[in-house]
Amino acid sequence: TAMEPSTPDNPSAKSPVELELSVENVESTLYQLYFDPTMEHKNVAQKWLTQAQASAQAWHFCWALLSQDKLPEVQFFGASTLHMKISRHWSDLPTDQHENLREQLLTHILSFSSGPKMVLTRLCVSMASMALNLIPQAWPRPVADMVRAFQPQKPTSEVGSDMETLQQRPHAHCLALLELLTVLPEEFQSSRLAQTRRTQLREVLAKEWIVVCPMLRQLLQSQDSSNQVKEKVMRCLSSWVGLNVPLGESHELVEDCFGALSDAELFDTAVETIVNAISQPDCQRYVDALVSMMPLVLGLHEQLKTAVQDGDMETSHGICRIAVAMGETHSRVLLEQVDHWQEYLTLVNMILYCTNIPGYYPVCETTSSLTLTFWYTLQDDILSFEEEKQAIYLQIYRPIYFSLVDVLLQKSHYPSEEEYNSWSSDDKEQFRIYRVDISDTLMYVYEMLGAELLSNLYGRLGTQLLDPQQSAIWQDTEALLFGFQSIAETIDMNYSDVIPGLIGLIPRINIGNIMLADTVMYTIGSLAEWLADHPVMLGGILPMVLQGLAKEELSVSSVSTLKRICRECRLDLGPFAQDILSVSQSSQCMWLMQALGFLLSAFGCRCKNNKHEIIYIYIYTNLPAIANKQPIVHILGMLSSLFTTLDIKRQSEDSDEVVPARTVSTQSTENPVVVVLQQLFTLIQTILSKWLHDSEVVEAVCGLFDKSVRTLLHDFGPLVAQLCDMLGQIYTAYPQAPALDLARQMVHIFAGEGQHMLFVALKVLTSAAGVQDHPDIAESFMHLHAQILKRKPDLYLCEQLDKKALFYCGILSLKCPETPTVKAAILFFTELLPRCKDMTALGEVLQSDGKLLTETVLQAVAGGCPQSLTEHYSEVLLSLNRHSTSLPQWLKETLQTPGFPAAQVSEEQKHSFTQQLLREQTNKRRVKDIVREFSLLCRGLQGSGYSDY
């Protein structure tokens, strides 16, 4: 029964669940969508309208909705419906109605040329979509016909002879035509098309540029054209540039756009258009056109300088974009124009000027960052020339790159502390990223400038720190160290003769300023590998790092640096070990534990009387009472960090110590990690007895053992039985994903040790409890079983394992809405199905429940899962086809159900799908294609463009 539709006067009335597809009902449901305040009613209306659009009647009611007396929202829905029908259901329209549709569209575009704009645009997009369907056979010259259609006074004339009447065309019609010409390439770019069809359309449209270009030039040059028309002309050009129209045919139009840069109203559009036009890689084929535009780009330098002086960031930003687009996209081509080398050199200096725009990024300027990738490109192109030519270019451009280094160091300067503290957190983060980009650029520039660059930086730093005449501000010192650090991070510093001097200068730096101190720490860290080869220098530098550890503000940089030194120099830290341990005992930093792990790895296996246990005793005697959760989690996290790097076996390998074969089997019992974990087990079990249902504590405990297992690998053996028993307790008491993930790691390493894995089989694998209600647990559960099937399938012979429940758990996981869980279930089935032939118990489960699995997969493919997952489900069908002779019967029984898996699919299509699928047992790609096509049929998307992919 129809309920009263909502109207502007009665917006709260409910929409009917079932309505006849009439214009009146569509319009009333639209009122409900727009005006009803109840979200539930809006959702019902939205669903009904979507179905209405997909119906065959939509071809007819859309025109009535476009009546001039309708609300703009109603008209827009009508235009959108028309576009949807043309783009997705074109094949439903009889061929003899194409001409009538084109005439109606043109009539309505002219009718809406004065607005509303949103309706006009949708109608133009509809016309563009229609053109793409008819090109080239039914509509070989769409653009020429469109231009003629907007000149009804001369319907039979040629386009070329109509140019003099362009300005006589009504202003609104002119804008409508430009809108139509603008959306045509855009619709082509956004449409889903097969590659052959895309190539065909691109060729046809590119030929139409000969019609569009002269018209756009005339409109842009005309004194009678309004700024509105000129802006639309440039947007139209940008749209067509995306089709790779030849720059040789359009460079004069692009050059005309430079004239619009002097008009504030047109500036932004002109910049966008010029940048789009000259950024196309294909432009490099038109060297003469590029050279002809170079003076126009260089001619913007004065406007750029004025904008910088006036603080006009928008103008300077736009001009910089043009200069960089020209210089970066075409650097090699322009470098090779030896007759114009001075022009390109001028352009490079113009870009350097942009890099050096005064002010702090991003607070005072946002332009300099645009130029950084240009310097990479130019350097790459210079160094790619043959040796003789390269030498010439280096002679010209090396001085510019030295100037660039000065500019980049200046731009990396921090402001005063007072000013910096006034910045927003977002500005500070952008500045940090900007400095990272500068650091990368400096590192890259070193490839061109080499050792001379380091000598330059070292000389300037020495002058600052040693010359009493100098009174450098801290930002100058910080910038030079920043430059050193940037380069040292990626190159081999062992061959640099300035590093010993730098190490000698660093202790002279006053690190009272936190930002300078941070950079000092990171610079020392970047030299850790060099210090490993020159350990005699550690005594002068390590005290600064330990001093930094005492300052909370330097905790990140100092701990990071100590970690790197302990990793690289651990064999030479004996004299400093006690100092490091002493400082570390006052710290609660997890990163510091990793540093200590490296240190203790070096000495743990050689120390007498277990001196290394001082740090373990400190940590686990400080484990708080089990009533305090957060301290427990923190201490467990610190232990995890320590065990990540504490590996005495690796240290033995690094130090080339020869370990007798007979000691290898017992060495694991001497490993300090094993010793500490054995002592901690009782305490951890006590903690778990209190916090077993707390996911954060369980995750911390599992994380501790996970880090230990990954570090020790098979040396973890003595603890496997205890850990597996603990995992069983955790999982059977309260299923949690971290326990399953840890079990999977254990299976990966200890799959060959059945006596250990039996604990996992009995305690963890036998229960699917909680899986269906918790997708994260289901995901981990499926991954664990897939790992066991891959590494230790004979565990499935265990009688206590409920194979049927496990199989059903996999099916439930396939139905989960979470993508990671579904992928894990698919992986499980692709590992399980090949085992069913050899393992009777699994084969029996497949035989009894294989039909349910088949039905579940088909439901998902038909619309129960996102389209992107379809090809993953196809792997299950392929595996079923390979490993079960019953698949034909299961397919027949499930697909014979009326309306299954979707009402849109006919019996013939189901039969065709079955036959195609059963023929393929090896070609994975082909099966994916078959399943994808069937999925599109089920979802009603066949012919929408998706099927072309």
C-alpha cells in the first residue's frame, strides 16, 4: 500500500516500500531524499531511486525530470540518470533511437546553457558518453558536429567558415559548447575501456583537435571574450592535453595562455593550463615548440621577483611551477640544444632563485619545496652523458650546485626558539618533512660534488668553532652538522679525510640548545660505522652521548645514537660497558634496551660470574605488583626490546670465534635470554592468572616471547614445551589473536619437532571457540592452520582434532566482512584441499561439507564480497576442481536452485559458467577471468565497463 510521499510541505512522510516507476513517484521520492530529516527514510529513498535508475523505464522518465519547471535537484537527478543509462546500459537502447537521443540531448544542453550549472555539466557528460559509444562508425566527427549544432543559423556550413561567427554566438551558448568540449576528454579518461577500444577512441579524438584548437585560440585572443570565456578556454585546453595532443599543433595556443598570467582573475587557471601542457612527456618530440616557449618562461622572472618582494606567495608559487615544469620535464632535451645553452642556464638560475626564496617554509613561503626534484633530474641527466660531454656540463653546472648547497643549508635553518615555539604542530611537522627532503637532496648532490663538498662543510664548521673572530649563531652550526649527517647516512665515510677532524670538533660544540644537541647526536650516530673502524676515537665522543641520555629532551636522539654505536662498535665497548650500564639503569626507555642488547651480545658469552645479569635483575625485580597493568606492560615491552638484539650466537659469528661442534647443542642453555625467560616463567604465569582476559597484557606477554623466538630461533628449544603449554592455557581460557600468531611463529620454526608441537595440537588447534565472533581471532586462526598444513600436516592425524568443526570454521571465516580474514580463510582452504586425497579424515570432511563450501564461495562471488576479492575466491574453486571429483555435482546441485546465486543470472549462463570452470584445472589466470565474468553477471555489471578489465 502506498504511503503518502514526502514533499517540501510534508518532508517527514515515509516513502512507500513498493511504488510504480512513474515520474510522479520518482519526484516524490526525491523530495523525501532531499527534505525528509529522518536518515532511515533517506536511506530507503536512496535505495529505491538507485533501483529506479537501473530500470528500463529510466530511459523515459529522465526527460520528464528535466522539465524547466522542476527543482534543480530533480533536474540534476534526471541528467545523472541519463548519464548512467548511456554509460552503463547503452546496449539496451535500440540503434534506431540513437539519432533521436542525440537531438534531445543537444536541445536540452542549449536549453540549460544558462544554468543550473550542475545540470548543464551532467548533460554535457551524457553527450560525451554517448559520443564515446558511437565513435567512429556511427559518429566519425563528433566535435565538428557539436560545434555546428551550436550555430543553428548556419547548419550546413563548414566549421572553418564559421569562425567569424563565434563571437555572434550567445554568451551562454559559447560557455555551454566549451563545457561540452571540456568534459569529452575527461569522460574518455574516466571511462573503463578495453585497451584496444581506448586506443581507437584516442586516435579519433586526437584528430578532432584540429577543429578545437583554432576555435580556442580565437576565443582567447579576442578582445570581446569575457574572463569567464577565457578561463573556460584554458580549462578546455587542459582537458585535451590529457589526450597527448601534439604540442607542435597547440604550442601557439599554450603561448597565448602566458598573456593571461598578468590578469589576477585568470592567473591560477593559466598556470594550471601551462603546467599541464608542458608537463606531458610526449612534448619532448617537439623541440622547436619548447625552444619557442623558453623566452616566455624566462620573461616571467621580473614578475616573480616583484611577487617575492611583495610577499605574494600565490604568484611566486605559480610562476615557479611553470619554470620547474619546463626545466624538469625536458631537462635532457633542453641541455642538448647547444645553440640555446645560455637560455637553459638562465632557467636553471631562475629555479635556483625559487629555491632561495626568503622566509621559513612553510610559514613564510611554500615555493622552495617545488624545486627539489628538479635538482635530482638535472643531475641525473648531466651524469648520463658520455664522459667528454659530461665534463663540459659539469664545468658549467658544478658552481650552481655549490650555490645550491649554500641555499639548502640556509633554508634548513631553524628560526629562533621563540618563533619556532609559536608555530603550530602542523607547521613544525611540515618543516621536519621539508628538512628530510633537503637532506635527501644534499646526499644526492654529493654524487656530483664529491669530497670537495665535505671539505667545504668541514672548513666552514672549523672556522665557526675555532676562530675567535667568529660569533656564529647556533643555527649556522646546526645547519652544517645537518649537511654532514645527510651525506654520512648513505656514503662510505672511511675514505674521507675530514671525518677525524669532524670528530675532534664535535666535543667543542655547546649543546645548550636542544635542536642543535639533537643534530649533534644524530650526526654522531651517522658516523657509527666509521667509529667501528676507528675505535680509538670513541673515548672523545661517547661521553657526549651518555651525557645526552640524562636529558629527557634528548632521549630520542641520544638513545638512537647509542643503539647505533652499540650495534656497530660492540666489540670495542668493553672500557665503556660499566658506564653505559650505569646510565641505563636510570632509564625506562625501550629503545635503550635494544642498545644494551647489542652491548651484552658482545660480552654475554665471555663474561665471568654472569656480570651481564645486572640489567636483567634490574628489570624483572622492578616488575610491579600484578595489580598495576600499565607498568607491567611497559616492563614486558622493555624486555621485548632487549631480547630483539641480544643474540650471543650472532656475536660469535661476527667475531669469527670458532665454536667446537660438540658445544653447539648445549650452547642454547647458556644463552642469557633462555636463562632469564626460564626464571621469569613463574612470574609471567602469575601475571596471566590475574590478567588473562586483558588483551593488552596478553599481547605484551606474547610479544615478549615472539621477539625471543625470532632472535634465538632453534636455541629457544628448551622453552618450547613450557611456552606451548602457556599458549594452550591462554587460548582455551580466552581466545586471543596474539596467542595464535605466536603459535604460528612456533610452528614455522619448530615444525620438525613433533614432541613440542603436540602441545600446540592438543591445546590450541583443537578449539575453534570464539572464532566466528571475532574477525581478528578468525584471521590468526586461519593463518595458523595454513602454516601447520604447510609445515606439519601430519598433526591433522591427531584424533582429538575436530576436523569438521575446523572446516566449518573456515567457511564462517569466508563469510566475514573483513578482507584480511577472508584472505586468511582462502589461504587455509588452498593449503587444506590438496591434503584431502592423502588424509582420509580430511577427505571425509570435504566429501560431507564440500557442497557447503562451494555454495559459500558462489554466494561471495555473486555479491557477498567486494568485487576486488573475487579473484581470491577463484583460487578456492580452482583448488576444488583440482582435488575433488565431486565439484561438478556440487555445482549442479547449488546452481539449480532458482535465483541462486543471483536473480539476474539465467540457467544458460549458469551452465556456461560451470562448463568453463570445470574445463580449467591448471590455468589460474583463466579461472580468475571466468569467475570475474560470472561475478559481473550476478551483480548486474556486465557491459558497464568492468568486464573490460
